[in-house]
Amino acid sequence: MRLRHIEIFHAIYTTGSITNAAKLLHVSQPSASKVLSHAELQLGFNLFDRIKGRLIPTDEAKMLFEEVDKIYQQMCSIKNTVQNIKKSEFGCIKLGVTPALGFDAIPNVIANYHHDYPNVTFDVHTIHNDEMMQSLLEHKCDLAVLFSPREMQGITQTPLAESELVIVYPKEMFPDSPATLTLSKISDCKFIDISDSGPLGDMLWTRVMEEDISFQSLIKVQTYFIAVRLVASGLGVCVVDRYTAEGNLSNDIAIASFEPALTFSISAVHLENRSKSKVIEEFIPYLTHGVSIS
């Protein structure tokens, strides 16, 4: 069966008539009927029985449909990819961002860019480092903005800014509100642990091991901003990126940098073998400026 045969067969099977199939595919009824006849001629058996003006799938058609449906879904996937590519050319930015940048930084960047380029549309997804490659390959995003993305073959990185891990603590714990703290200063505090937190978590625990520090951790969470909210409830201290800390500040908590500082890079990544569209090239300077000042 040719692809056109598959398309017509699938449409008739699912809609129940040549008339409905022709409307679905935006073709004439005689054209749809002709393609069906040609498909049946090539196959050597009928796909539908004509009974009282209705088309009833034959046993052969029922056996064939499951395999045809798989191909049809792949064809739809190809069409969606084509539409995504065309949108990029006509002013659509599919952007993947690490969740921490969604509090203030990226919304401000998009607002500033949209003011100057009001016809460009955005499709924004939150994305984690381990999802980066798949999202780029599937065209779910054209550009991803991540903390310390690892070097990967086929991926190009554009450095945007540097930030740091910070300690978030209840103000009553350190009434003098120190601007910097060491791990040893918080080693006796209840520690809200963020498990499986990617490259930033690895950086923190490398420092913990270097300084031979152990923490009392009774609460473990998966998400940075939840850890900050728990600190605000007086349940301990946590270590998060500065974006998350500043995006969730309250009157009861304060932020301290590490001593010495624990810094990390923020980079925009895209597939090396796919050239950046004009709108993305124009967007990156806004991105660099907005992430740097946040």
C-alpha cells in the first residue's frame, strides 16, 4: 500500500464513509473513491463491503487496520514536526527552561523581547538537564536554558551568565543576618535535603565531602522551591540556587552565599546540526541580559 492508500483507508475505516473521509482529507468524493479502488486492486482483496449504501470493513480490513494505524500515527507525527519547523521560520520560539528560571528571570526576558517583537510567539516548557537531548531531538524546544549543562556530542552551548548556590535560613536562626556562611556553621541545623538534584546537587555534595560535614536531614524533597517554603515554616535550612531563593523570599527567611562561593554556569543549548532561526538569534541577547541581572 502506498501512503495515499493508507491515508484514505484509515479515513474511511474511522469515519465510516467515503463522503466523510473526503471531507476529513479535503479531497473530492470521486478522488477518494478512486484511491480506495486502486488500493483494493493492488492488494487483491476488498477492504469494504458495500451494504445498503454503507461501507462495512471486511475481515481482511480489520486485520490490516492495526498495522495501518501505526503507520498513520507516524505520518501524523511527521506532519506535526513539519508544522513545528515551519512555525520556527515564521516567528515561534520553543523554549525549554530549568524550573528555577521561571520565577522571574525568563518571564521578564520574554516580556522585554515581546515588547520589541510582538508578532513572535512562544511555547515555553520547563525542562531538566536529563531531558535536554530528547526535547531538542523531538523539536519540543529549539533552545534550552539550563544550569551547568553537561558537555554532550552534537550539542552547542552558549554561555549566558554565572550564578551561585546559596543557603536559605530562618532569620531567627542567625539574628545578625550574615551575608555569607560556611557549611560548618549550619552543620548542626536541621537540613532539608534535595535528592536527585542534578549537577548542582553534585557540586554541593562534593563540597560536603571535601569538608567532611554531616547533616541531620529529616525532610527530603524533590523540588527546590518546596525546600525554601519549608525553611519559611521554620523546619530547617536548605541549599538552592539564588534564582529560586530570591523568587521565594518571605519576611521570615534570609539568604547567605557560601564561603567560599559555590558558583555555576547558566547556558543556552541547541542542537549543533540545526542552525538557529533568526528569531532565536535575536532572542539570545535579551536572554543574556535578563538572566545576568536577575
